[in-house]
Amino acid sequence: MKLWILFIPELYCLLMGVVFFGLAMVARPNPRRDYFVALLLASAGVVVALASIKLEGTLFFEAYRVDLFSQVFKVMLAMGFFLVICFCTELNGIEERHHPEFYLFLTTCTLAMMLLVSSVELLTIYVALELSSYSLYILVPLRRGHGIDVEAGIKYLMVGATSSAVMLFGLSFIFGVTHTTYVVDIINVLPSVISSPAAIVGLLLVLCGFFFKLAVFPFHFWAPDVYQGAANQVTAYIASASKVAAVAIIMRMVSLVGGDSKYLVHVLVTLSIASMTLGNLVAIVQKDMKRLLAYSSISHAGYVLIGILSMSQTGYASAIFYALAYLVMNLCCFLVVIKVAQDGSDLKIAQLAGLHRRSPILAMALMLAVFGLAGIPPTIGFTGKFLVFAAAMEKGYITLVIIAMINATISLYYYILVVKAAYLMEPDVEQPRLAVSIPTKLLTGALVTLMVVFGVFPHYLLEVARAAARMLLQV
């Protein structure tokens, strides 16, 4: 097999980037053309990622590994990219002349995250992470007519640059202890020296950079402002696809210790509890829908850490399943946000009043999505939480699971407030019915079906997740 075939998803993303770069050079903007080109290319990208899922091999002097673990996450990233493009039928939050650049940086970010999940060499990981981050730093301030976008972009850049510097400092510690930058070699050396201060400090500093991407406490400060300040479609991408990539690379780095570091486990348990608790408590008082989803994402970062800190095949498989579940549920929420706030403005929870009359299908999708985020059966969110809790119980972390269940109960309050607004509250001024196109109805139906079907019948996805986790542990 020719080696370039292993690189097909990334080469396709690069080709998409070239197409959007060409569109950006055209003098006269044409939003409809840009959208349909992006939709066609993104849909083909999902097909390419699915066709490449069984590829295996290494590239670039073994700094780049293609296996089931990386390919599963590339499929998720391609799906997230495609769904966000589907939300761009009315891209009112960004000036028409900047639409090609919007699609370009969305593509380069997706490419960078695909590179990230396959990278097995420290400097390659760092470069891929920086490429994805800087694409997002540019996307956030692209929003039109909102002063808060510049503030959010600057805050995102400053916090991100700081976390990158801390991570690079940690990489130097790991290199100093192991004398290699290859993950395969680090796995052989690090477990035997993980009790040394330099090794554990280095690993924690490296994880700080990835915790920033996942918005884990105390690296969460950027999330609420960036979610609110960015255009709705950009926020949807940051809240879904970038989280998937962060979960993948955190698992890759945590697996380096071989499941044998009580110090790392204690740190991860602390961060998990703090993220869940802070995210849920602060979300209760939010009035803006995107800020509520930002604090919700912080709490969900805590839940997914429960699966990762188990450091077992069951734990890693549960984290992979949870990442997919969160991708689907979060994008379903943002679909509703984007369609209700059609002018590209921020959506207050109170503005959802009467949604069940304005658009029954959007109200139903929102209800199922937030119930899934809350972990209510029979949604995929319930199955995801059950799996991470089961993995933690298997390792004896009973107290952690109890705390997580208490937090899940707390989260019910603010999720039910969203459902209450959509179904029980009456708007101050009667609003017209929302015009929902047939493609949007089909997309909404597909997301709802995914949330319910894989919540009730998770076996196939779980088997794929377990196979991907086995591949991770074999590196």
C-alpha cells in the first residue's frame, strides 16, 4: 500500500483549504456559492473519513500514527465540520466578504485537529495544536457588529498563548527525563520514572495545554466569554469538534504513564470534581443560552475526565463514546440556537418562550438534547454517563462517582429551565412561526434519531470505542 493513502483525510482537508483560499481571492462575494461549495466538500469529507477508518500504518519517520483510534476521531471531526457547515445557510453573524475566510479557517482548524489525533511525537503534537488554536483565534473576532467579539478574541489568544507556553515547558521536562520525543519510546520509559518530580510535573504541565482546549478547571476562564463573543456557528464548532480533539490527545498523553501514577490520578480526580461542581453551579444563574452551554461544557469536561482517569480500556472506551455523545447533543443544541436567533445575535433563554408553537420540531430537538446533556434516559447522554461511571466504579472510585451523580442531579435544574422556557413560558410579544426548511427538518430528525437510537442500542458504537481504546493501549 502506498503511504500517501494513509494521509487521505488530511490531504482532502488541505485540498478544501486551497479551494476556499481561491474563493477568498475572488473580488465579488457570493455567499450562496461559498455555502454550497463548502457543503459539498464537507459532505464528501465525511465519506473520505469513513472510507479511511480501517487504515493502519506510520508516516514521517514514525512521528505520525494512523490506526483505529486516530481514524475514529477523524470521523468525528469530519462529522462535526459537516454539521457546522450545515448550520451556515444563513451566516448572518459574519460579513459576506469574509465568508470564504470563515470556511478556510474552519477547514485549517479541522485539518490541524486531524493531525493532532494522529501525532505520536511531542513536537508534532505541539505544532498541530498551535495550528488549530490560531485558526480559532482568527475565527472568534470575525463576528460582525459586536464589540464583545474583539474582547473575547483577545482573551482567547492571551490565555491560549499562556497555556501553550506552559505546555512547551512541560514538554522540555518530559524530554529531559526520557531523552526522546517519540510517544512510543516515552511509554517504555515514563512509567518507570513517573514517581520522580520532573516526570510528574512535566506531564501535568503538558496536560495543562490540553485542559485549556477542553475548558477544564482552572483553565476554563476563556470559555463563557468566547462562547458569547464568537458568531453562533463558530461557537458551535468550538463547543463540539475542538472538544473531541482535546479528549483524544488527553487520552494519548495520560496513557503514557501505563496506568500507574497515583499522583496523576489524584490531580485528575481533583480537576474533575472542581470542573463538574463549578460548571453546574455557575450555569444555574446564566440568562444567555451560549453562556449556559459554556458552563455546561466545563461540567462535561469533568465527566469525561472520569473515564480518562480510570486509565483502563473500559475507561478510555467510555471517554470515546462520551466524546461522540457530547458532539451530537451539543450540535443539536446549537442548531436550535442558530435557527431561533436567525439574525446571528445572542440568544437569551427567555427568548425560547413559546418555541413549541413557533417550531415544534426545534422544541422537541432542544428538549431531547438538554435531557441528553443532563443524562436522562433513553438518550445517548445517559448511556455515556453510565459508561464513564461504570469504568470509575470498576477501578474503585466510588466517592468520585457519587459526587458526579450529585452534580448530574444539580444540572437537571438549569437544563429543565431551558425546557420550561420552550414549552411553558409565554413570550411578552407574540412571535411569528419559525420557517424551518426541509433540509433543516431532515438534519434535526437525523440528530434526534442518533441521540435516541444510540442511547437505547449503543452496542455497535461501544464496540468501535473499545477497539479504538485497545489500539491506544497497544501503542
